[in-house]
Amino acid sequence: MKNKCSLEERKELKSRLKSILMDHVGPSRKIGMGELFELVLQEGYANRINDTKFIRILVDELQHEGTRICSSRSRVNGGYWLAATGTELNAYCDVLKSEIMRKGRKIAALQHIALPELLGQMSLNLQGSAALEEKGSAPYGA
């Protein structure tokens, strides 16, 4: 497992991941997590969920860098692919937005507040974090 690797190794693995995904454009060409793990890290795995976490971390990093990686969590036919069109990317983003709203409703219910109030609080927190980032004093992970 390569959780602990140098910055140079991490860049190489992300590059390899992007290169592999170039052959998997569009949801009909998605690649499963296990196969992706084996191709990127060039090693096998014992548990498809636990052992492949590092690939999910790399995918997340690439998405944060703007790489148009989409995914499906279906147990039967899940996997990763690059969005071929803006419509495909928007559909994936709509799935992410619905997850945000579902989790937001859960948080609001647990905290006994209205969802709009929670969203307002979150917006203020995000604005405060952005201001700190502009000043270069944002806490790690903000």
C-alpha cells in the first residue's frame, strides 16, 4: 500500500491514473476499482474496499485539481470514467449535489434547525475560510 509515498511518487501515480482513465471515457467504458488499483499501483489487493482506499484518495485529489473524473458506486457495475461531455459531467455533479442535500437534511434534523438556516451558517463559514485563505492564514485542511 502506497499511502506513504514521496511527492514525486504521488505525482507519478496520479499521472498513471489519468493515463489509464484516458481509455475509459464515458460511463459505458468505466473501469472498476479493483482493476484500476492493479493497473495504477501494479500490485494486487486482498480486500477491494479497504485495500483500494489510496486510489480513491488519488481520484479525489485529481477531481479537486479539475480532472473530470466521474464515478458510480453500484456494487454490480460501479467504477470510474472520464466525462466525455459537459452533460455527462453535469449529471455526475447533480448526483453529488443530491448527496450534499441529503446529508444537509440529516444534519439539520440532528441539530433541530431548519435546512435553510444550516445552509446559511455553512455559507458564512465558507466565506470566513475564503477570507482566511486570501490572507494566507487558513488553518490546515480548511
